[in-house]
Amino acid sequence: MEHWKEILPANYYRAYINRKLHPEDIEVLTLLYQPLVGAVAYSLYMTLVTDVSKQSSLSAERSHKSLMFFTGQNLNVLFEERKKLEAIGLLRVYQEKRDGEWQLYYRLMAPKTPAAFFADELYPVFLYNKLGNKEQYRELLEYFRTEPPDISGADEITKGIDEVFQSLQPSEMKRSTSDMLSSEVSSVHLPNKEGEAMYAFKHPSAFNIEKMLAFLPSFIDREALEQPDSQRLIEQLAFLYKLSNEEMAQVIQDSMLHSSTFSEDELKKQAKRRYLMHEGEKPPRLGLRTQPEEFRTVTAPPQTKEEKHIQYLETTSPIEFLEDIQQGGKVYEGEMAFVEQLIFDYGLNPGVVNALLDYIFMVNDMKLSKPMASTIAGHWKRKKVSTVKEAMDLARQEYEKRQEYKQKSSSAPKGSAGQFSRKQTPVKEEPLPKWMKDDSWKQTDESEEDMTKAKQKAAEYRELLKKRKQQRKEDH
């Protein structure tokens, strides 16, 4: 989505935060959140936090134009990076119309504590996949781990309040209570841990709470499942472990098999058990996601070979696509990590990643050239390619440009010992995916007989035109 559809440089925003960040918050943001959202989004968050923290009210009203000056980024970049902060739970955005213009409110959320971060269902998995290194992940885990000393054999000698402070006289107690009640304490907003970050969670494209509940038998108590916290956990687990509506309903039934009450811990246990039964001892991978429904272009039954191929790329995950390319062979960890990098770092949809891999394998002798793929991925990210069709069209354009460049390079004069040679070197034609070089893929599927008849009619029509043209010349 283009930023100008929602915000303009002249639009104002009011950023605010409940409390100032502590040094530990900065460490968590830098070491745990920054790998997830990237340096630009991290910088945007820190800019907003620093700006509001120096205000006595912990809020600041600015125009987006001033934010552009602060960060040195254009508004389109800020808009895209802002969405990352929203999704990861560091920012909540509200809007209202004032005097015909939209006023935005940016509520900055403090990050989770390290304990809450690593206890979450999604954050640790995303961080592990993002780092791509088990040792680095363990290093971070150990850094933030706090082990209290064993005091089971020690005697507590802590002094009580009655041992240190004098008791108040009844008259003092009465007066103090009256003074406290008369002050407007209730109108003062005091920050607490409830203000910690909570990521914005959207339903997975194939999952829906209402449809999931329909798969549950009537004897299951739905009251506990319909609570906001319970629904949020169910959505998290369905997203993380790639569970369908029916599969999630089965997990809930398994968690309540020996008890009629709903237990979050038991639900997590059963979801993980089901995942490990199918996937083994490995973390969930986002490389197993397929193209989101809203970015699929082939919705009706495909009519051409190209549409069938687009549908295949849209409904196949990148890791499954690699397995198909290798005819069921093992996909190595390095290739998996690179695919996830294309999704995480470049923000490419899974179907677009498939189109990119398809092109890279064909032009590079079935080898995965990571530098070449990264260059193209960066270009497609800047072009905001979101659909498979857009990716294929852009690949065709880039191929034609490369061929033109090679043709010019091969035909240019080359010097040798002061002499010039104009001998042309033939341009080697690269092998290409069929969807790039075969125009018949764009045609509606027909039988060979029908195609032959169509070609004959076209030839007869061209011959008829020639005769008519010759007749007109003779008449004149």
C-alpha cells in the first residue's frame, strides 16, 4: 500500500509513552527486537522514544515531515517500517478526523522483559530463525538469563515494618487517610507492566476462530475458549505450527481429554506434540508458508499453462518448491536459511520467492546463486513486488535488458596492442523458465488439432490479404 493513501508529510501525529525506558529495555530492544524488525525500524522507534522522553508530558506532536528530517528517510520507507513496529508490538496506531484532516496517535509500547520475551510462543522462534545460528541464540539466552542463588538452607532475618517504623497514632491515621482520598490520585496514570509490548496478531489466511469452533463437539465448554486471551493463544499456536481450523480443534480436544477445563499449558503442550509428530525436532519455519490469499492472482480454474504455473507457485511453499526442484531430495540447512532470509530481510511473499528461485535455477545451471538472488530480491523489494505475476513480468523485463547489454558489449570495438577488432562475439543465450520464452503458455489450452486448424486459417487469411493487395495495384 502506498503511504499517500493513509498519510502525507503535512499530517500530524502525537507520539506518547507510558514511562521512560530503562537501560535493560534498551538492551532488549537492541539485542532481541532489532534482529526481528531491522535497523531502520529500530532507529524509527528509538527516534520517537527519545523525542517523547525529553518532554515532561512524555508526549510530542509533530508533522511527518519533521520525522522525515529527523530520520533522513522518505515517507514511504517510514510507513513500511512503522508497520513492522506495529506487528511486533512496539507501536499502536490510532486515528481520528480533525477539521477534515486525519490526526494520528502513536502509542509507543515498552518492550517485553527478557523473561517474558523468551517465554512467548512466537518471539523466540522468530529470533532463532532470524539469527540462523544456534550458538548465537544460546549466547543471547545466557546473557539475559538470571539464576537466583540457592537459599533453601538459609534463615531469613529481614526486618518487618513494625520493627523499624513507629506506628501512627489514630489521629494521624485518620488525617492521612482523609488527605489521600481528597487528592486526585485516581486521575494520575501510573505505568505498570500491562504497558509492555504485545505484538499485533492477524488471523493466518487459512485459519478462522469461528470456523474452528464449528469443528468442536457440543460437549466442549466454549466459554473459556471465547475469552480474548484464550483466542489470542489459539491464533498464535495455529500460526506458529501451521494448523488448519480442523487441526486446531483436534488439538483443543486433545488438551481437554483428561479434564473438562481449559488449560493454556496443556494446549501449548498438545500443539507442540502434534507439530513434532509431523516435523521432528526442529523449529517451525516460515519458509513453509505459502502465498497469502490476498496476493494470489489465480482464483478461478486456470485456463493457460502460465496460469497453472502461477497457481502452483502461489500454493507451494518455498521449501516445498526446492524439494520439487530436487525431485524430493533433501533441502540443506543453508538453502533453507537463505529462503527465510528472502522472506524476512527482503519482505518478499512466498510465491514471489518461488518465482525468483525458478528464474535463478534456470539461468544459473540449476545452482542457487545467493549473490545474484540477493541483488534481484533487493530490486523487487524496492519495486514492491507482491504477486507472482508481477515477479514473472519483471523477470522478463530484466532478462531482455541483460540480453541487450550483452549484445552491445559483444559488438563494441575491442583494442589489442593498439589495434581494434570489430569481430562480434555471439551472445550465449541463457536457459530460461518456460514461462519466459514460450508464448504458447499465455494461450488458452487447446488440442493439437485445433491449434493446427487455427494456424491454417491464419495462413489462408494472410494469403487472401496478399491477393487483395495485388488486385488493388493492378486496378490502379
